[in-house]
Amino acid sequence: MQLTPSVPNHGNVTANFTTFPNMLGAIDENNNKVRPRKGDKAICPFCFEKVIAVCGDINIHHWRHEAINNCDSWKEPETEWHRDWKQKFPKEWQEYIIEKNNEKHIADIRTNSGLILELQNSSISNLTIQIRENFYQNMVWLINADYFKNNFQIRSLVTSNLRSLDNKYKPYLNQNNNIEDGLKDLNKLLAEYKSELNSSTDQYNRIQNLISDYTNKLSTIENIANELLTEKYHYGIFRDFNPESISNILNYNIRLVVIEKEFKNRANQINEIVCLPNSTIKGFENYKVVSFEQVSPKSFYKCKVVKTNTINTFFPEVIEIRSESNYRWYLSQKESFTLLIDLSNHLSKLKLEKENFEKEKKELSLLKEKTFTDLLIDIENWLIELKKEEQKNLNKIANSIIHLNENLERTKVEIEEERERLIEKAKRINKKLENEKKEEELVIKNGLKGKYSFYWKYRRKSWDYAACPLFLDFKDHIFEIVLENELKKITQQEFINIIKNWR
């Protein structure tokens, strides 16, 4: 294959597609853009030298110059990091040649709006930065921070300022401790009464809740029945509840599923047979036209064959099939014969089976409905008996609690009066402080959202001369340097959207 196109033809390629020493795209002998495929060779549209496809199992497939050359002097050796980032943008934006003032260079990414994204893996001088910015003008830098991330320390400005704010207000908030100190003596007296009431009151409340629960369950018996039928094991009050009606209904359900499946199966078979084309040959109108592959040779006795070239004549030649081997012979000659099969008996059998399944389904459904009614009665009787037993226990405990509560209530009134006075005082103080703190928190969160202070040990001083926006790629996220010691954190997708929508 000739891989050296004439130079004048490259004028059209330069306008919208470019490459560099290690690149994602090249051109073939017809000046068409091509992606690397194992064993292929192509031409670099920048320097017009031969390139070969590098297609391993790990790295992104790319083109590499066959020999050392002077392609684009600005381009550093391309890494997987370069290629991975390029592929996040449309192909027509990648490796774009820009030519002006009798000079041309390859931009890693050029968007439709004219923004240049320069991917920088290695360190460069401040002079180089200024030269490239002067050439590209409307551009953004993305620096691979993987090489110096261990020398990079960041701190959220929101977190730092909120922590300082908490320390500022902490000594003055939470006046509840003062309330409890003021009630110490009264609470001690109340505790003495409560110690006598705790066990009785807890038991009373537990039984009362049980009775209320039984009452509620009596109004939802049908729901309970459905739950018992779907649970493999029964818990709580129904742990020992296992009437025969449950197992019977479950068996009915299993059988109904089988019947429904068989019913649909017969219906589908009937429909398939009905949809087969009918024979138009006189005397064989009850036969269906089928392909040889649809019929087993064992069913040869149900079949006839017709010479295909005689079907539409006045005297179509219909032939009896005598055996399975005879059927297979006609199968080997299927281009010359049309197969007919009489499925009337099979169709009648299927319809009868379908009717029987439908009848059994109705019978089982009625039986299931009656058994379900029996289950509802069993559940109701079970709940009523449980409720009676708990009501007896409740009446015994209620009498002992009455006298204890009278002493307790008198003390509670005294405590609550004092508590209300102290609470109102604490509320006024806390409300004022909380509002002040919330206002300051809102200012911090709105003003410093996504911003970080940072310390860059062994900082690359050359980047201090960059006039265009500067972003650092930490793989998991992107940081934009917005001030001398301040960063703004964004996700990788947010950065891609920024570039794509740059205006």
C-alpha cells in the first residue's frame, strides 16, 4: 500500500483534524481520517511522515511515528493521561491544528467556541507558558497533578470557618444544663415516686398496647390472612398459630399456578395452529401448509406432500407419505415439494384440554375462597381469646397504679411550673444565639462553597506566570486555582461541561 499522499491534498485535512508524535488519529492514502487498528500504517497530517498503529491490551490504541522526527516542537511525549482526556471530548475537537502568522501547532482540544484545552503532563518554563498563551489566546490549562499530589495539602474553607464559628458559640449555647441544675432538688423528690411506679406503669402500658394492637388487628383480619399466606415463618402473636386452612390455601395456589401455565400453553398452541395457512387444494381443505422443519418425521402419517409446481394447476399432485424415512427423503427435496398436515384431531384435543383446565381452575378458585373464609374465622377467634387474657391482667395492675399516680401528679405539677419558667428563659437566650449563628453559617457556606486553601510544597513557580485559567487534575476531582492560595473544587464531569459550554 502506498502511504504517502501528495502534499497539496492536505489542505482540507488541516482545517479540522490533527495529530502529533503519539496520537489518536491519522490519515490514509485518500486523506480520510482513520483510527489505529493493529498492523495498520498511515500518515501524520501535521508532518506527513509515516505512523504505525500501537494497539495493545492495556493502553488506549494510538498512532506512533515510525521514525524520530520533528513533528510539533511544542508537543511533549504523549501519555495515557493525554489520550484518556482527549477521548472525553468529540473526535473532531481532538488534536486540532491551528495555523496563523506563518506558524502552526497542534492543540490537544479545540471546542466549537474556539476554546483551547491544553493538557500538560510535564513541567514547562514560564516563557513557554507565555508563548503558548500568546499563540492560542483563548485557552485553559489542565495539569496532571498525579506527579506532585503528595506535596499538596488542602483544607476546606467552609469547614475551617464553620469550625471556628462553632468554637465561638459553643460556650453560650445549650442552656439546658442550667435548667436541670435549677430542678435538681425537685427531680430528686420525683425520682423517689417514679421508682415505685416504674415497674407497674411499664407493665400497664405494655398490656394496654397489646390490647390496642389486638383491637386494630381485628379490623384488618383479611390483611393478616394474606400476610400469613406469604410468610414462610410466623412470628409474634401468630408464632403458634397454624390452622389447616393455611396449608390448604397454599396447596391450592400452587395448583392454580400450574393450571394457569398449562391453560396458556394450550391457548398458544391452538393459536399457532389456527394461524397456519390453510390448504386450498380441493379435498384437503382441513390440512395446514407448514414447512418441513416444523414437523417431526414421526408424524408422517398425518402429512401429505404436493409437488409445488402443480399446486396452482387443475390437477395438483398430492402424494401419500409412507414412512419416516420416506418423510426424510421429501425433506431433502423440500424445494420441490410443499408439506400439508392434518391437525384437526390435535386441535380438538388441545381445545378439550384447555376447557378442562379452565373448569378445574374455577373449581379450585371457589374452594380456595371458601377455605380463605374459614381462615378469617380462625384468626378472629385467636385474637379475641388473646385480648380477653390480657384484659384480665390489665384490670389487676390498674388498681395498684391509681394510688401511686396521685402522689406522682402532685409533684409533677410543682416541677413543671418551675421547669416552664426556666425553659422560657433558656429559649429566649438560645433563640437569639442560634439565629446569629445561622446567619453567619449562611454567609460562610454561600461565600466559600467548594473553595479550599492549599499549600503546594515545591510549587512549580513557572505557573505563577500563567494568565489563562489553570486547573489541576487529581483524578478523583479537579481543582481550579482561583487565587494565590485558594482553590475551587469541581468534579471531572463538571470540568468537562465547563469546557464544552465555554463562551
